[in-house]
Amino acid sequence: MEKENKKPIPSKKAFTLSKAKLASGGGLDVHYEVSEQDGNANYLNKHHDECAQDVQKELRELFQELRPIVGRIFNITSFKTLMETDEFKATEQQKALGDDFAQECLNKIEVRGISLSGKDDKVGVVITSVYEVANGQKVVINTPRIRFDSETWGFEEELENIVYKIENEVYEFLFMGKKAELSLFGEDDGSQAEETEEDN
């Protein structure tokens, strides 16, 4: 009976991610499009799913792989470029301290979501993060739209690869049943059953 109520699973080729946002309490908010064919007619159907189940570890880690990119866009770690110049004459110890401080700065960035727009070679992405400032307050920061086909920043290819992996993980989360593996911590038997009942 349950299976009859579920939406049909689109092929990966027909699936296009528009937005993906990690919910603060766990779960995922997703906007996506599915291209469907009915006879000779092609349709592009838009969907919005809010999923309460927590996402898999791989998806969370991919979002956080975007931290260095956000750090560079907002000049949070740009001092490293200065330290590496010959004129600065930084010692190896100073460079190591700089690396440690840069990592501290990156740890204050929590990437929450991506938003994709554009078609074909004009696809671009906006990255949404929460940044903890010096007094402990947290503010939302959005990058400008970064097109994958440009060479403005120098990391566009790396960004495109991460976004492509995020799209694959979101697809597997939505349609292949890939969720957080709570069983690894020995705590899924009761809680997972409760979540399933709540979702239905």
C-alpha cells in the first residue's frame, strides 16, 4: 500500500537539482526538476521536497568541502596568499601558524546550501553559509553567483565537480534510500522506526 503512494523514481539523467539546503535540525530541503516525456511532448516538472530524515555523511562532507571556496570569495583566508609571497619572507614556522589560523577561520563557516541556475554552459551556483563572527554571533552569507564556465576565481572546475557530486548524493538520498547510517552508533532501532511513523 505504501509503495503505491510513492512518486515514481526518475532516471538520474532526467533529474536536475535546483536548490539543496541542509536543515539545521537535520534533514534536507530540495528543489529539483524532472524532465518527462508523454508521447512526442516533453515536460519539465518542478518539485519541492522537505525531508525530515537526516542526510548521509557523504552529503554533509561535500557541503563542507565548499568551505575553502567560501573563505576565498570573502577574503577570510586571503592572508595566506600574502604570506606565500617572497616579499613577505615568512618562515616555515610562520607558514604553519598561518595554515592553522586559516583552518580556524574555515571552521567558523558552515555551508548550508547551494542554489543552481542557468542552462547548458551558463550554469552557475550561489553558496549559502552561516558564518560565526568574532563575538560568537552567526550571520548568513551568500556568495555571488559563480558560473562554472568562467575563470574569474580559478576554482570553478573544482566547484563544478563538488556540485556535481552533491547532485548525485541528493538524488541517492531522495530516490535510492541513502540516509544517515545511525546504526553505526547503535541507536537506530527505536528512533528510526519513530521517524518513519511520523513521516507517514
